[in-house]
Amino acid sequence: MTNTKTISYILAFIIPCLLGFGILVMKNQVQGLEKELVSLNKSIQTDIKTIHVLKAEWSHLNNPARLRKLAAKHISLNPLQAEQIINLSALPFEYESGDSKKMIAQKNIADYAEQNKEIKKLVKAQR
């Protein structure tokens, strides 16, 4: 009987000690996770502010009037002329042999010149 009482007393002492130690470990883990959560929330708020600033900058940089001004200043674009348009068939392709490339390109350029003359006639007629 004394063995049973002794074991009961030992268990009555060890179980609360283990539970207390487990609760202490869990408390420390929870505190660590709470600190990590606070850090992540601060990081998220910083990122949100940064995104807001970037959106404002993007809106300024994409202002159509500003882009038009920069394009006029740095790019000298002229309206597309009919002579600048070419058919895809006028281009030589890699799978064609050298002689056939030249022949096809010459034929296509001749066709293109003929089409270009027709386009010029139409443009003149419309004016």
C-alpha cells in the first residue's frame, strides 16, 4: 500500500510540474509568434505605403500630356508613308536556298513596286 501511495504522491507532483513546464514553453512560443506577427504587420503597412507612393509616381509618369511632350522632344517620328509598307512575301526566309532567295526577293520587290505604284495612284486620286 505504501508503494501505491508513494507512486500517487510522485505522480501528483510530477504531472503538475510537467503541465507547468509545458505551459511555460507554450507561452514563450506564443510570445515569439506574437512578436513575429507584429513585425509582419509593420512590414505589410510599410509595403502598402510604398505601393501607394509607387502608384502615385506611376500615374505621374504615365500622364498622357507628359508622355506626348517627351515623345515630341526625344523621338522624331514622321507619319508613315505608303512607300514604307512592304508585304511579308517580299522578305527572304531562312529555309530558302541562296539563289532562290535572290529570285524570290527580286520577284517580290517587283510585285511590291507595282503595288506601291497602284497605292500612289489611289492616294493621288483621293487628294
